[in-house]
Amino acid sequence: MQRVPRVRGAQIAMDYLAYGWSPDEMCRQHPYLTPAEAYAAMAYYFDNQAEIDQEIETEWQQAQRELAQAVRSPFVLRLRAKGLL
């Protein structure tokens, strides 16, 4: 039996917020996602929007902190010093 990847409800919400995707478009973009899962995720998002928006914001802030702390390669540092990044 093939194992299929799963998409978190917050990811579905982010796709909706970032791209305006409908549940049907989400299924086209994530072929392993069933229409029932997409519609259920959107229903859950709308019922719990404040909580999920806060989860997304927290993850975004964490990602930004990690990016700021990431060690840059010498190549990236040279490009940045030349104003190319």
C-alpha cells in the first residue's frame, strides 16, 4: 500500500489566504488531497479562523527568526556585499 503525504489544515488555510485557491484548486495542486478533505479543512478553518491565523503567524515568526540566525555561505555573503541579493 502506497503511503500518501498529508497536508495540515493550516497549510490548506495558507493556500487559501496566499493564492485564493478554492478547495477544488487545492485538490489540483495537491493531487493526494480528496475533495472531502479540502472542504473539511476549509470548514474547520472558517470555524476556527482566529486560532489558525495565530498558528500561521507564530510559525511565520519562527521561520523568520530561524532565517535570521541561519549561517550564510561565503558565496551568499559575497553576493550580498555586492548588492546582488
